[in-house]
Amino acid sequence: TLAVIHQKTNKMIPTYNDLASKEQYFKIIKIDSLVDFKVFFDEHKSEKKGIYRGINNAKYKIFTTLQREKLLGNLSANFSLENYISNFRTKPLIKKYFETININLSKISVLSFLQHHKTPTPLIDFTTNVEIALFFAIEKMIGNPWTNSINEIDNYFSVFHISEEDTKLINIEQVIVGIEKMKNQWDEIIFDKVKHDSLLLNHIDQMTDIGTMDVYLVNLENKFKSFSTLNNIRILSQDGLFIHNTFGDDPLEKALKEFFIPATQFVGSEMDDMENIPQVKKANVEYINQLEINSNNQKKLNQNIIISYEINKSLIPEIAKQMKIDADFIYPDFDKLCMATFTETK
């Protein structure tokens, strides 16, 4: 692969050398004409469902910002994600803000907040709106001159799509339902919530870690107070959601194919020789059935669930004309919005 080189450290972020090597991890669909782009755009605006992400060069792999920091040598050997989150929770204004909007400072809520304040996290931004993904892919190239490259892959930007059906493979809502139920029961019996707040948050985080693997979809909106990610106006304006990836240094497209493998492998226990006990026999049968379900899910994950639409950069001027959203919509500024309202009213 090629690599993006960090000027200060000379560390490298791996990239794809060509579309052929990228095809190992993606379903590749090239778009070289406005006719083909219109078919793609209209179909995804009106019919397709799922999640999208846009990047301005097809050679880039899908790394989290935290992975990028590590690959560039900007993290110390003793960096701890847990300490990072704990330190953030101690900030008085942050505590006051989350209390005011009635959202727990859970791991997921904290990470989603950090992600939208330009801070490295193990989350990757996605959106449910294909037009927003397109905006992110081309926003820095609109109006800039572009010349054809001898390296084919540099002539394309990418819009990634994971279908609604395939997002179910990494959905953790069932896990969150159980934790939210526990949290609500806790609220009913604990009177000194301030005193027990830290203990509750630690328990929520532990249960989340136990119930999830390294890669999972974070699309919880305001459905669960313990895990709300709608704590920033940009998440709302961008129809935003995230995929969490802590599967080592592997980019998302590789992690998706490998992270679930351990869940397909049989792990023996002392209960295997206790089939004469009805409850044990039932548990063992359920375990074997779950292994089969996990195996089928792994087969789906291994088939490259991310479609990468490689769109020719020569189409950007015409694509930009079709865009109905702009930077003011994507990056809302309340000061400007309020003054604009006053100006148009006076």
C-alpha cells in the first residue's frame, strides 16, 4: 500500500495503492458519468436505506481518529481510553451540561460528544443521509482545480454504504435495552444519586463492555438516557451516527471481517459433562444454537458488507450544483442563526 506520511513524526497511515487491492474489503462500484451518478443519487435518496460515509480520496482506509493518532505516533504507550473518559467526566462544566440535558455521562455518550468537538475517539462518523455523505466527500474540492492522475485510484472519491439489513449485524440495541432497564431500577432504589453517580457510570460501562465486541453500531439517538448520542447540535444536523472500532489498528473494513470470529468458536466448560441436569442441557442447546447463528452472521460479515461507490472527481462541479445542503446546514452556528432571524424580522 501507499501511505500518508505525517510531516512531524514521519509515521505513516496505510492507504490503498489501487482499486483492485481495495476490492478485497469492499464491494466496488465505479461511477464515471453524470448519468450513472444520477441513477445512484436518485436511488439512494428515494429507495435505499442504511448508513453512509463520504471521503475525498478513494485510497483512504476507514480508520478512527484515535487509530490515526496511534499510527502517527502521537499516543504514549500507556494511553488508556478508560482514563481519557474518566478525566473528561471530572470537568465541572461538562458534568453540569450533561445533568442539565438529563443524559448520563456513559462511555458512549462521552465518546459521541468528544467526536463532534474534533477530539480523537474510537468512533467513525456515518450518516443516514446520502447527500450529507456526498457533502463531506467533496466539500474541500468544490471550486478547486483538479487534473487527472496517472494513478487511477486518485481520480475517485468514495461514498460508503452499509445497507439497513447489514447494519443489524453490528447493532447493539438489545444489549442497551438490558442496561437501561438496570439503570432505571437503580434510579428507583438509590436516593443519594450524586453519591452513587460514579458507581453507576462504572457499572454501565462495564456492562456495555461485557455485552459488546470491538465493533458495533452506535445509533441510539434519545431512546435511552444512559446512551444518548444527541448531545451535540451537529449530530442532529448531520443525521449522524457512529460505528465503534477498537479492533487493534485494523481499519473498519478489515475489522468487520474479523472481529466476530471469536464468537463463532466453541468454548468448553464444566457444564458440558452435566447433560443429565435439565437446566444445563437446555443451556447447552441454546449455546450451540447461538454458535450456529453467530457462524451465519460471520459469513455475512466476511462478504464485504460495505459498498464503496467510487465517483470520478471530474463530476464534482456538476454534483455540487445538485447539492441542496451547504456548510451552514452541516455546521450550524447558533449565533448566525439567531442574528439572521432578527435581521429578517426587523
